[in-house]
Amino acid sequence: MGQSQAKALGHPSLPIVIIPHPFGSQSRASVRQIAEQCMLDIARVVCEAGPAPAQSTQAGPRAAMIEVGDDLDTVNQLFRERRWSDGLPIVPPTAERVARMLRGTARSRDEVVAIVAPGFGAASVELIAVNAVLAGCDPEYMPVLIAAVEAMTSPKFNLQGIQASTNPAGVWMIVNGPLAKRLGMNSGINALGHGNWANSTMGRALRLILQNIGRALPGELDRSTLGQPGKHLFCCAENEEQSPWEPLHVERGYRADQSTVTVVGAEGTLNMNTHSKDAAEMIRVMAETIRRPTGNDYCKGGDPWMVLSPEHAAILKAGGLTKAEVKRMLWEASRLPANRMAVIDMKRTMNRRQAELGEIRVDTLLPICVAPEGLGIIVCGGPGTHSAHVSSFGNTRSVTSEIDCSRP
């Protein structure tokens, strides 16, 4: 990963010291030997260093033109060989298609929206459009993708960690406001699944941006041990019409008539099926479901989310609960005894959360996040008694950005 990142930054010959991984099976004595050898290797590399690395050759924001036969199989073979696809067939990003995609935004094609970790590629409006074409997006989706790129490159989102981690974290997009309906996004039945063009292609386009601009190729800068389906695409709209509470973007200070996109560093979904009709009982069983000793959120004080079905949300509302009260009750009921963790994980938690929680003992009850407000809740889906828990990468905080819907 270090070699790949050095190459992406324009320093392919940068001397690198390799530290054996993983450490979990090593004894303290072995770790000490590894550290001592590492110090010797660093000293050797410094003393033997040659000329300064060449200046960065990182490509600028303009897309290159490549001539290739017009046969679709030939185009897809080229993209497979150069690892520009996500493993599925792509739509060839011809100059005409990219120009048509750019008509979906008033932003200049040369404007750099953000620098995308871990390869630190420049996400120009044009390159975002290229990846949107690859994924099969409509031009009207461009403002959502631009806002999502702005949000996920915010420092508090920690895209570098999410992209390069051994964790299975991916980027989940949640769209709120009038634009979601205008784009025909799915917020109801199967909203987190397949079958909706807007949800699927925008989710896929964001993954291609993460890969092709951020250069997080599996096995290189993307070091996820297992990965998860949500790394392929993970995009939905909130079911605002059936929510008994204020939608996410209003909760975060935006007007109801504004449109926003929220990005979440998500590890995946866990189905929660309960037929309970009692609000307090539902809170209890949901809290017991999300209380798990292997979760990053408990170790790091993370950014966990609940996706409540309209039926479950209506029961909680009928029980007299506001969204803030649901968050507080879930936060309190889901506290995890520290001794349920593996010993080494409890020690990691002691180091990470001591400043927040003070001394952590075996009987300490660990909250899933720093405060109740840190537990995200949206209402989504169709009829049925199924909700979902979305655990987070841990070292991340969700970010909401307004979508600029102005057109050329």
C-alpha cells in the first residue's frame, strides 16, 4: 500500500521500510524485535538515500482521449485490463456522452471539486462526469455526485482511513429533499437493494470515483480484508413522506425545500425483524441487537446508524417518542459491558476512549457513540416489520452537503 500511494503521489522510487503484518499473533518480545529491526532499516534507508524523488507526475483534472474500436466488447476489455471498471460492464465514456453528462451541472468542467484520498487524485467536474457515464447515470444526477464528493472529502469523514483500511467500510449516500423525488429515487420497498436506476447508478458512480480518482484499487490502496456488497454501491433516499419525524436534512439545519446528500462510512447492514407493537420493548430488542463486542463503534466511539421501517417508526411515534428520545433510549440501552470484549480489544478500547470515558474497567458500560446525538436515524423502506442497523468504520463522522441544483 505504501508503494502504491507513493507512486500515486508521483514518487515511485521512494524508499520504504516494510513492517511485517499482522501483529495480533506476535508476542511482545517478537514485536520488540520487529521494532528494533525497523529502526535499523530506517537508518539504512536514510543513509543510502539517493537523489530527491522527481516532482509529482499526478495527472491534471482534464480527461485524456483514447482511441479504441467501437465494439462494446473491445471497450470493456480495455477497461478491464486497465482496471477502470468495477468488475461489471461499463458505458463507454465517449466525448459526446461526457458532454451530455456535463449539461447536468452549471459547474465548469475544469473545476476541481476535491482531492480524493488515498491516491489524492483531482476530482474535476469533468472526471466526475466520466465516471458517471461509466456507471450509466443520467445528467440530472451530476449535482448529487458533486455534493457527495465534497462531503466525503471533508476531514471529519476520514476518507483516507475508510479507503485504505482492512475494515469492510464503504461510502453510503443518503439523499434528502425534493430532488430525491424528482430523480425518481427509491425510498420505499427495497430501497437499500436493487431495481432503481437512480439509486443504483449513483451508488455505482461514487464507487468508480473512489476507485478511479481516489485510486483505491482492491489489493493495492484498498486493503479491505473481506470487503462487503456496500462497497460496490450503497445509495438511497429517505422516506420522508412516511416518516413521523423531521427528515435527516431538516434535523441537520437545512430547510425542508433544500436537497442534500449525506455520506456515511458504513460497514454494512444488519436486519432487525421484530413484530413488537410496544415502543419500549422495541427499543430494548433493537438495543440488544446492536450491542456487539466486535463492533468498531464500541471500540472507537463511532458513527452508528439505524434505518427504521415506516411501520417501526410509527410504533415508536405512537409510543409518544420523538426522534431525539429514540436516540437517547437506544444509546442508553445499548451500552456494552467492557468485559464482553476480547481482552486485547478491551485494552484497545481503554487506550482509545479513556479521554472520553475516564478509567475503563471490566464492568464499565461502553456507549456505542460519544453522545445520543451521534446515533443517526432515518426512516426508509416499505411495509413490513424489518429495520436495519448500519455500523460504522468507527474513525469517521457522517457529513451532509447541500446539492446545488442550478443548471447551465
